[in-house]
Amino acid sequence: MSVEDHAVVDAIGVERHSGKVVLTISDHLDWSSEQEHLHALQEKIDTYLRFIESGELEQAYPDARGRAPVIDLVAQHQPSALAQEFLCRARGALSIAGVELRSRPLDEDEC
């Protein structure tokens, strides 16, 4: 599963230290086709937001009930300047909906 699979949630889990429910987007694409990549990312984020807002998240993953949702973008490649701008705007829009958006590189150490 990946950012290219628009209709699929890549991974769901509960973050131990915060108790938030985390929906992960796995993004392996480089930024050589920037507009196509941004479009794929927008489609994937929209899918996740619909999944959360429709109640499907709690149906598919009952442990999500009552937990703050986070969309966690894990990217293999550093985002372009345009992608960083997009992510900043998306964070603002999602926060209005009560959803946190995070982005981080694939190799980031979480220990």
C-alpha cells in the first residue's frame, strides 16, 4: 500500500505515548513529477479524512473510539518547496476538522 493507492488506508494504530489514533500514509514517490505527486497526496489525504469523518475509522478500528486522529505522512524523499507549502496548508485545513497532520522522513528514528 502506498500514496498511489488512493482508496486504501495504509496503516492504523494507537500511539502509546499520546493515546492518539494514527493513520499512516506511506509515500515512496520522489518529487520528479511534482504535480502528479501532489495530486496523489491530496487524494490520499482526502480519503483518510472521509474515512475519519464518516465514522468508518471507528467501525474498522474500534480502539479509535474517543481518540484524537492523526494522519502521519511517512515519506521516503524530502518534500519539495511546493510540497512543504501544500502540507502547511493541509495542516491548517485538517486542524479545523480536528485532525492533526504530521510528516516525517522514512528514516527518522522514533526511539
